[in-house]
Amino acid sequence: MFAYRHLYHAGNFADVFKHMLLTQLICVLQKKEKPIFVLDTHAGVGRYDLSHPWAQKNKEYEFGVSRLFGSTNYPIEVSKYMDFLKEENPSGSFAFYPGSPIIISKLLRMQDRAFCVEANKNDFEVLGEVVAGNRRVTAKLGDGFNSLQSMLPPKERRGLIFMDPAFDQKGEYDRIVASFTTGLRKFATGIYVAWFPLSNQFPVRDFYQKLTALSVKRTISFEFDIDDENFIGQMRSCGLVILNCPYLFEESVYPALRWLCGVFSQQGSATFKTRLLVDGNSDNLTC
């Protein structure tokens, strides 16, 4: 279970895609003053040192966040995410990548609250140090899939569950569906988000069918794909599915995704696609 080390992949195109969307999703929720609760089920260590030998092995960040860092001409929808990258690297040279716990921590308002769950004990200890300065964020040691049972519903009655497993074990698609099923029974109005890889190795069609069977309104999947002959990573496509997706989200995230496609298309090509899963409809958009 603990063989996967995200540091090998930190800052790659998938991190950029999912964290940019996560940032925008929280910002949409914060358009209302009412407090929100965020549950990050697979938090990792929170901050990734890209000079570490593991990160240097394949240098996946060079085909991801390094393409963005230093950019000045980007849409306003990307500005907060870009600010976080700059704040983590004040010297101007890119050395650290902020994971979801840092992004969530930076976005929380005084009335908001977050729990970041990590199963690996060593990573949990590092995570605890990373988020220690923010009293609104709590690090918790445990199985992220099971955390929905014990932590929902939140007292805020408005919340987002962000699930980003390693996909290094069989059955993780099914565990996402099972966890979401549990969560929906306890917190039907929550916004449930899951990142997943897209490749022939993974049963995505079956995953989509099971999510559709949950019959949650506005279940939307966003898919992102890159084609770069110099990229040596095994994964070139991934997705982010959102259940109970807020109505304002698409109009705020499409400019960000179009810009991201343009950045990655400078050295290869990139496309994004959306799928409205509920009711079997689909809306495919590419750039």
C-alpha cells in the first residue's frame, strides 16, 4: 500500500490539471459567505522538494509545472494557483511544488475548515509540520477511503471531498465509488471530487457507469490529455470527476483549461474534454 511515492511525479501535468481545478472549485464555493468544509482524503506530504533525487529521476515537473512557472499572460481564473506557485518559490527559481494541503490551506477563509488525511505514517508526520501553522487545517492519520464514514456530515453543511488516490492497487476505482456511496448517504449535498488516470490499463468506462448509477445531479468529468514525444512518463491522460458540480464552475474553469492547453501545445499538443455523465448525456469540448 505504501510503495507509491508521489515525489517521483510531483508537479507533473496531472498535478497542474487537478490542482488548478481544485483551486477554482473552492473559489466558486467561496462566492457565498457561508463556511465550507474541505476533506482531502489522500493528502500526501503537502510540499514537494523538486531537488530530491526521486523528483530528479524522471523530472516529470519539467513537462508540467515548469511550463507554467514564470508565465505572466494568463487568465484571471488561473491567478490564485499561479500566486501559490510564486509564494512557495519566492526566490524566483522553481524548487518546491505545493500539494493539495497547501493549496487548500491558503484558500481557507476564517470561517472555513479542512481535514487532510494521510495513511502513510512518515508522510503524515511531514504533513503535520506543513499545515501546523494554520489552525483551520487538521492533519489526520488514517485510510482516506474510510474517512468519509467518520467525518461526514460536517457541521458547516457545505463541503467538498477531494479524493486523489495513488492508483497503485487494484480496485481503487471501486473504492472511490463505494466511498462516495457512503458519503452521499450521510451528506447528500456535498461536492464529491475524484482524480483518476486515463489509460488502457484502467477500467474507466466501468467507473463512469458506476458513477452514473449513483444518480447524483451534475456529475461531470473533466479529462485532460497531453501528447509530447519527449515526455517519458507512462501516464499522458487523466480526469477529474465532480458530483454535485456547482453551476458556476464550468464557466470559470473553461478559460483556465483553454489556457492550459495552449501552454502544453507549445511543445506537443494538449486537449480537454468534458462529459456530463448523469442521464447519459455528453458534451465534448476540445481546444
